[in-house]
Amino acid sequence: MEYIKNGGDILLKTPDLDLDETLDCGQAFRWERIGSGSDCTYRGFMLNTPLTVSAEKDYFRFHDTDEETFQKVWIPYFDLETDYTEIKERLSEDGTLAKACAYAGGIRLLRQDSWEALCSFIISQNNNIPRIKGIIGRLCDMYSGFPGFEQMKGIVPDDLAPLRAGFRAKYITDCIEKLNSGKIVIDEVKKLPVDEARKILMTIKGVGPKVADCALLYGMYRIDCVPMDVWMKRVMEQFYPEGFPEFVLPYAGIAQQYLFHYMRTEISK
């Protein structure tokens, strides 16, 4: 990774990053593509820090971004200090993963805020991406930004009626109650063995294994977690009926990103 300041922008050179593959693959819901065709620009947020980022010929342009924000927010968020070339080389010892990495090698894991990821994936249940984005957008409109769970203390499902979140409202309010009461402490959950962390998150009403694993992978960087949706179940049944090879397990969550995209957009054609 290399970057330079260019006026009010940051110009980044890095391998293994594709904005479409990373920002539009279902791991985050607050990014919108601007324009169409080969011009690739996205506008979005990490919690309440905004960003417009473009893929240009030789670099990525982080528009109107000072160096301090780039270092503190965007380098961690895009996981830019992780060597994805090395990870893909390791994963590619497996034939199926070699094809998946070659097909969508620009996917990076977005290291999201833990609470935002947990809330977003609670909202994602039995939902499609446009509707998920709509509910999260209305939540941000209600609070003039993505609210902390502390801001939402004491709310009841009826208070969330403007979100049109349906049955998910009671799940959101149960999560908020557990976080504000200290029944669940996110910073402690991050440090626990993954099975124990998953079990604690599943005490939240409506949170099953998939949502818990999404919160752990995308919000707590537990890259040994593999959220199991319909696409990943097909991957495992077709290619890994006895589970991943041992050498994949430390990077299983990252492997899942490549395999999910490969199965959903290429194999299933």
C-alpha cells in the first residue's frame, strides 16, 4: 500500500482491491454507486464518517479526505494493512478456492463498527439489499446519522414504526436493551472464543447463527467465522462436504467472501 496527498484528496495505490466487488457484495449496506459503466465511484459511510472514493486508472482517489482520517478510519476499514496477495496464495492451494480467488480477487473484508454491523445484520434478516438499505437510511434520517445504541436507550418497537422494519423492530429494541443494560458488552464479546461469542450474541431476540456470525466477521474481524446463507450452504455441499481443509480455517471468513461471490455470480449462471 502506498498513498500520497493530492490537494484535498488522498491517492492510494494498492493491490487486491476492487470497489464493486468489495462495496457491493452484501457485507455493508451504506454504500451507493455513483454513475454507471467503467466510471467507478462510491459514496458512503463508516458509522458517521462520510467518504466518496473512486477507482481511477492507476490509483484510488479518496475525495476530500485528510491524512489523519485516512489513517485512522479508512486504512483499517478497507483492511489495507493486510496482505491479501499472501492470503489468496495460501487459499489457492485448494482448487476451488484458486478459481474463486482468481474470479473475484479484489474483495476485501470491510472492518466495520461492531454496533453498526450487529444492528445492520439484524435488519438484514429475511430481507433484500434495497430494503435493508432503505431501513438503515430511514434510521439514519431519524437520528441525523447512524445512532449509537446509547442514543436509542429506552425505545420500544412502536418508536421504530417510521423505519418500516416490520418484525425486526422488536429484535432491534431487544438488542439495544441488552447492550445498554450491560447484559452484552461488545468489547468483551470480541475477545471471547468464537463459539462463546456466538452463543452470547444469540441471546438477542431473533439473532440466529448466521446473523451472529455476520456480526462477528464484519463487525469484530473474527475471520474464522463463516456465515451460512443459502449460497454458502451450496458451496459447502458441493465442494466441501467434510468442511474446509485445515489450512483454510484461520482465514475461513475471507475464503467465504471469495466463494460466496463466485457461487452467486459465476457457478450459478
